[in-house]
Amino acid sequence: MLTTERLTLRPFTSGDAEAFLGLASHWDVARMTSDIPHPLTLADARIWLQTAPDEARFALMENGRLIGGAGYFQHAPEAVEVGFWLGRAYWGRGLATEAVTSVVGYGLLHTRTAAFTSSHFTDNPASGRVLAKLGFEPTGTARIHSVARGTDVAAICYGMSREAAMAHLGITVAGSAPAPPTPHDSTKREGRLASLFGKLRRSA
Ligand SMILES: CC(C)(COP(=O)(O)OP(=O)(O)OC[C@H]1O[C@@H](n2cnc3c(N)ncnc32)[C@H](O)[C@@H]1OP(=O)(O)O)[C@@H](O)C(=O)NCCC(=O)NCCS
């Protein structure tokens, strides 16, 4: 479980299905994602909530209420693809930036992620702004399938190295040597990260 100033991030459970359905069945939400069907049924919701072994997905909770989701899956041997969404009523308060900052921190601290990727459809500038605020850089374009729209949609792709993420989050690492960190360096990095993410906690 992770905590931020306003949110708690915890694993999804099957008990989230109805709340997820209420949020993700909104066309404005589903159409901006690649994998949320529209219309969305309770059966779809239950399937969507099942997390694969190569994923780290978090339910975003505000005052005990599900408001969205954020996380990543292993996209390439050395990179994870970050995704996020909020229920329509929760947009415009900086909550996605807050949540995904915590998710990137989790990737740095707990899964030692080497690089982060993400993407958004070209008609979704708010998502691009979230990624820019997090330090992601555009890397190209692609056509990505949207289950809700039932077609491939033009998208902008982004990337961010581990070092860039650490720098963006205010962590300086001596040198930018590509060599793997020694146990000593690793401990120092972990210490800095643990300090930076004072509120970032793992439940077990
Ligand atoms: C994208 C989404 C997660 C953003 O959530 P949010 O909590 O409103 O995001 P934040 O408030 O942290 O940041 C949004 C930024 O985009 C900006 N923004 C909002 N609408 C915009 C628009 N039409 N054009 C340009 N920028 C826009 C905001 O001003 C803000 O930037 P700022 O802090 O510099 O002012 C939310 O709109 C959403 O869930 N959309 C549907 C699902 C989705 O798109 N998921 C992402 C798939 S890649």
C-alpha cells in the first residue's frame, strides 16, 4: 500500500467491481484508455480487475472511496508501461499527477525499474500534460487499439529512464555510469528514495 498527501494506493480486489463499473463505464474515461470496454458490464469489470503477474496496479482511494487506477506492466525487458485513469468527477485537481508520481516512485524503489514508457491518444492532451509534469519525454507516435472505440487511434509515445525519473524527483546520483550499482551504491540510492518517499510504504 502506498500513501500520498491525498490518496491511498492499494491493490484492486474483486470487491471493487461495482465501484469500478460506476467510474469506468463513463465514455470520457473509457475512450481514452486502450483496455476498458464500452459499454462496460459487471462481468467485464470483474475480468479487468484481475491483475496479471507482470503488472503492478493500484486502486486510487480518496477518503475510503475508489476514484481511479494507476500502475504499470512489463512492456519490454527493461521498461514498464505506465497507465492511469480517474473517474470523471475527480479530474482537474492534480490527483493523477500525485498518484502517478507515487507509482513511479514505487517502480524506482521496489521493482528497480530501469525505464518507464507511456502513451496517450492524440485527442487526450490532459494525459500528455500529466506525463510531461512527471518528466516523461515524447519518443514517437503509434496507432494503439482502443477497445472502447473499437479501432486503432493515433497516439503519442513517451519514455523516461530510471536516471531521469530520479533526477526529476530530485534525487542526484554521483555520475551517470551505466554500470550496475554496487550493493553499497544500491543501499545509498534506496536510502535516498526511502527518504524522498517518506510516505511511500509497502504493507508487507
Ligand atoms: C488524464 C487524467 C488521468 C488526468 O487526471 P487529472 O487528475 O485531471 O490530472 P492532473 O490534474 O494531475 O493534471 C492534468 C493537467 O492537464 C491539464 N489539462 C487538462 N485538460 C487539458 C487540455 N484539454 N489540454 C491541455 N492540458 C489540459 C491540466 O491543466 C493539468 O495541467 P497543470 O497542472 O499544468 O494545470 C484524467 O483526465 C482521466 O482519467 N482521463 C480519462 C482516462 C485517461 O485519459 N487516462 C490516461 C490514458 S493515457
